[in-house]
Amino acid sequence: MIESPTAGGHNAPPRGKAAVERGRRAIYGERDRVDIEGLRALGVPFWLAGGYGNAEKLREALEQGAAGIQVEPRLRSLKSPGCGPT
């Protein structure tokens, strides 16, 4: 599971000197971006999380080589066409 900073408060802190904005929220930078090509080159399945909770972002994740996405747990119970097992 590869989580972007928008995945919630359970992420690793920013790399390098930690920058914090008002409200004590960590500021992530370029060094924190995932190297998707490098990850894909490993040849192991991976899932993306953090900002991928819609159809367009799911397509983007799949095009990047992800096996799928993780969405907020409360969304897992939705019954929508095309959201079930294939």
C-alpha cells in the first residue's frame, strides 16, 4: 500500500527537515513523492491510497501499474454498479 500525504494522519513524517504549517500539519515536498516507475520496476503488486477515491483516479492508478486503490473504510460498504468483484 503506497499512501500519499492525503491518506490521513498515519503517514510517515516528511523527509528532511520537517516543515509544519499552522495547525501543526506536516508539509510534504518533492522528496516525499513516490517513484511510481521505480516501484513498477520491482515487479510486485502495489495499491495506491490518498486522493484516489473516484473513478478517474482509479483509472489513473491502474494506468500507472497499480493493482488497485484503497479508499476510506466507510466507502467500502457502498453498493454501486461496477464496484464489486470481477
